[in-house]
Amino acid sequence: MASIATAAATSGENSSQDHAAFLGVWIPDGSPERLLTVDKRRPPLTKEAAALYEERIGQKHKGDTSFDRATWCAGPGMPRIMFMPYPFEIQSSDQFIAFVYGWYRWHRVVDMSDAAPEIPFPTTMGFANGHWEQDTLVIHTVGLSDVTVLDPSGLPHSDDMVLTERLRVLSDGRLEDRFTIEDPATYVRTWETVMTYHRSPGTKVEDDVCPDRIARGEPAVAGGRQ
């Protein structure tokens, strides 16, 4: 019995150590202009959604980015903020995991009780709950307002989109976030995309104030072409 107890305690300790590897500051390995599936294809839009997407691409080509709230400092939403060229920090407590973003003071909190969230109305960041599957953090987000877009080109979604993330620390030390998009109103089938993030010693999540950037004649999103 003693050996079983010892093994269980060791297993729990290792699990805590694995989870601690997620904490701290991460930097995106890229910032895609157009979001693609894991096999590098265009997301499987419905006919109506594809027409809207093409319209937005045309608008942007002409310099009109009004469809993209981030270009006028409004909330970019999820998962868009995970693709922006800014570091973010992951923090945790007994019941919650928080993501603190550098772009214009945004953050999100994941309820780790894994209880089904109440959705009084859609919001740009939605309502997230999560749980651990060994060394993988699984986050489900619902209640995401359709006023946001998934990428700077205007990739759409509906209020009914369900976003599932599976985050894990890879053997090379990078953080991988695999996103699954379920949204029958916008896509003919469920699809996935993936992003990776790295650490850089000394990097901090600083307060990038969007209106200040615009006042200086800079784009709302650093490094962007908005």
C-alpha cells in the first residue's frame, strides 16, 4: 500500500510540474494575415460565408478595414487575439487560468471547474471553461459575438461558434495551441488550425495602448498593415 501511495504522490507532483510549464510569458511564432487549416487550406466556408469573406478581402484591398474592430481599437475577440503579434502571460490559481495580453489591456479567464458556463449574451471573448487531460490544457469557449473576425482579412463566424483549444508544451519547449472551430452556420464542417509560441528571456507583457498608437500615426496592431 505504501508503494502505491508513493507512486500516486509522485504522479501528482509530476502533473503539477507539467502544468507549471505553461505559466509565464509566451511570444507568437507568427501572425497570419489569413488563417488556414492545419493542412494549409482555406477554411471550409459555406457559400454565403465565402461571399462575405471575399467582399471583406476586396474591402481591405481598397483600404477599408471597418469590418475589423481591432483596427479601431475595439476587442479583437477569440481566437483572433491569440494570433496577434504580442506576447501574453499565462497565470493560474486554484480554480482559474488567466491569459493576460499585451494588446490594449485585454485578458480572459478560464474557469477550471469545467462547469457549463451561463451565457447571458455573446461577448467578444466569450465564456470559457477548461480541464486538464494529463499534460494538455483543454479549453472550450462559447458565447462569442459575431461582431469579431478570425483574422485580419475578415474571416467570419457566427454567435454559435464553439471554440476548443488544446494547449501543450512541446519537447522543444514551445507552446502549441490547436484550435478547433465548430460553426455550422459559417463552415460546412469542423476545422482546425494551429499556432506555436516561444519564450524569450526578459520579455514582459507591456501595456500597448491602441489609441496612443493611432495618435502617433501608427497602425492599431503593431507590425500590422491595418
